[in-house]
Amino acid sequence: MDRIDFLKYTSLGGIGLGIMPSLLQSCSKEDDIDINFNGKVLIIGAGAAGMMTAYTLSQYNIDYTLIEATTNYGGRVKKTDSFTDFPIDLGAEWIHDKPKVFGELINDENVDGNIDLISYQPESIYFWNNNSLTETNLGSHFYREYKFKRTTWYDFFEDFIIPKIEANVTFDRVVESIDYNGDKVEVLTDEGQTFIADKVIVTVPIKVLQSDMISFNPALPSNIRQTIDEIYVPPGLKVFIEFSERFYPDLISVSSIAGVNGAEKTYYNAAFKKDSNKNILALFQVGKEASELTDLTNDEIIASVLAELDEMFDGKASSTYVNHVVQNWVSEPHIQGAYTFLELSQYEGTSEISRGLNNKVYFAGEAYHQQANATVHGAAFTGRDIAKTIIAGG
Ligand SMILES: Cc1cc2nc3c(=O)[nH]c(=O)nc-3n(C[C@H](O)[C@H](O)[C@H](O)COP(=O)(O)OP(=O)(O)OC[C@H]3O[C@@H](n4cnc5c(N)ncnc54)[C@H](O)[C@@H]3O)c2cc1C
């Protein structure tokens, strides 16, 4: 089964785990560039895109400050070490590219970016449809992807990227306005602090731009405003549950939901090929139906999820339940949703946005990658590329 067949199959059958049609191409390293910039840069947002922007500027000794609204790095790259005996990715979890992508991201021949990975090919796969579980033999053909064996996406950034940028990061400052009317750009935060720079790179999620949490002066041009407003970012969440017994297969796709506009609802064995004897089942749901869960409190979410699993497994979920953690991405005030679902016709608009405004304000993040939107590496590469554009004098 080739990639296209696989994607057709999965969109009909409903197994995807966030695999997007465009994810499978990695970016090649670019040749070194001449440095034609010696000003100051501000980066807004410390997710994958913001961190990689900062990392690239550091590699070329450019003066910059990264401003992050929360008290943590990562954005939609987030982990917990305390839930079970292996670290859990509460946001991005799969590597939707070849393992060599890590070397491309680190882009430093002195650093060994080899990471212990799992080849992700679940062996027992079921559909949940019309109140019935049906096994499929898709397993041996499941499109091969990778997961981290002992670490997480967050650990990748913590190990390789953060040490190079941490001196330049200001946490807990919410950017509220960007004034690019004059020679310099002025950025104002919620605490009344003003930052001044020659260039600003905005890496906040599309939802944040849609909700006008940051004002621009001059206002964003109408075509850019329209592109941003029309991008669909569905709700999404993850739930991890520990059980005292293993009663579930490697993967269950809820067929009634999956496949429409990229929506999916998938239960999967989160301990698959990890060094762990724990029974950890996860739910990953994204798409408009996810709001049936994301609109609830965390207590209501786990109750609803256990009820669905009890229906599938004859009450086994409630009777063997031990513990859970919910990560509701809609309720994160500076994220507000899952990731972008772009129509083919929207790529031109997002490409135009990333070319920037008046050579002063630029945009990077998962929404703007032309082949790998909605991924960590895609977001990171947009940050790297904008940084290089600025360094080269663009
Ligand atoms: C449930 C889920 C599962 C996913 N699974 C995968 C997967 O398996 N593999 C994969 O590759 N990708 C996956 N993704 C997508 C991936 O996580 C994202 O594409 C990527 O992490 C986005 O990075 P980013 O830098 O563009 O944005 P973000 O990570 O959202 O970073 C933006 C940052 O901006 C900050 N910010 C927002 N507003 C302001 C402000 N006003 N001032 C200052 N800072 C601000 C935010 O706090 C945040 O830190 C998943 C996403 C979700 C939600």
C-alpha cells in the first residue's frame, strides 16, 4: 500500500492519528547564508516554531528576545513525567517524518541527534461502529510512523534546542499589541512592558490571531486578515487512562467520527513498545465532534470516556480504572484548539502571510508550512526559514 492508498483507506476507514496528507516530506538542509542583518529581533511564542527561530538566530549570533505568554516552553509540545513510569506527550506525540528530521532540525554537525525511536505499526486494530467492535487486518499494512521510545517531543527540545536559547527567553508575558508603523517595531505586553526591535516574528497559534488577542498597528491587510479568519482549527484533546488490566487492543478507531474533514477519534495503547508494564490507554480526538468533550469539565470528560469504553468492553473500563490525565487543548488560553486543517486553496494565502508585513513583522508556525502544516517539525522549519530570511537581509 503506498502513501496515497493508505491515506485514502484511512480516511474511509477512519484511522489516522493525526497523519496529514502532506506530512511525509522533510525539509532539506539549506546552504549556509551570508549575514546581512545586525539589528534586534523579537520572537513571540515559545512553541516549536518560536524555539526553532530562536535557535537559528543563536547559531548566527543575532540579538533577539523570545517572549512567551505562559511559564513554559513548548506550546502544543507538552509532556508529563508524573503520570506513569514513562513520559507522556500531552500534545504532539508522533514523528510524522523520517528520523533524519531530528538531525535537520538540530542542524549542527557537532551534535549527535540520534534518538531511540519506536517504529509505530499497531498489531491489533479495531473499528468501533454501530455499537460493535470489529477487528481489521490493516495492521501489517499500517503506514509506518515513528514514536519516541523513552522520551518525548518536549525532551527533544529540552535536550537539543533549549540550552542554546534559554538566556534570551522572557516567560509569563502576554503580547497584546504590535506597532510596526515606525522605523522600529514596538511590542506591548499585558504588564505594560514595551519591547522595541527591528523585526518581529509572530509564532502564536492561528486561534490567537483569530480572536484578536494581539492588535496590530497598522491593522493587518484585509487579505491577510481574511486568510487567517477562514482557517479552520478544530477542537482537540487527549486523555490518558491507567487500568489495572489490559483489556483493549493496540488501536480502536471510532468510525462514525473519523474521516470527515480530517476528524478522528482514536483510542490507542500509549504503552505500545515502551519499556513499561503499565496499562495506559489514550484517547486522541480532533474535529468538530471533539467539542462534545472539550466543552466539558475534566471530571465530565473522563466520565464520558469511561462510559464509552464500558460500552465497548462490557464494563471493564470502570472496573479496572486506576488513574487518568486530561489535556484539553481548547481550554489552554494561548492555544485554544488543536491544529490547522487547511483546504488546498488556502496554502497560497498562508504562504503570503509568512512573507511578512513591511519587512518588519513575520509569521511562523504550523499553519504556514506548505507541506507539513499541523506538525511539530513543520512548525519548527517555518521558524528556521523565517530566521534565515531575516539573517540574509530579507
Ligand atoms: C492533540 C494534538 C496532537 C498532536 N499530535 C501531533 C503529532 O503526533 N505529531 C506532530 O508532529 N504534531 C502533532 N500536533 C501538532 C503540533 O503539536 C503543532 O503543529 C506544533 O506543536 C505547533 O507549534 P507552533 O510553534 O506553531 O505553535 P504552538 O506550539 O501553539 O506555540 C505557540 C506559542 O505561542 C504562545 N503564545 C500565544 N499567544 C501569545 C501571546 N499573546 N504572547 C506571547 N506568547 C503567546 C503560546 O503560549 C505557545 O507557547 C498535535 C497537536 C495537538 C493539539
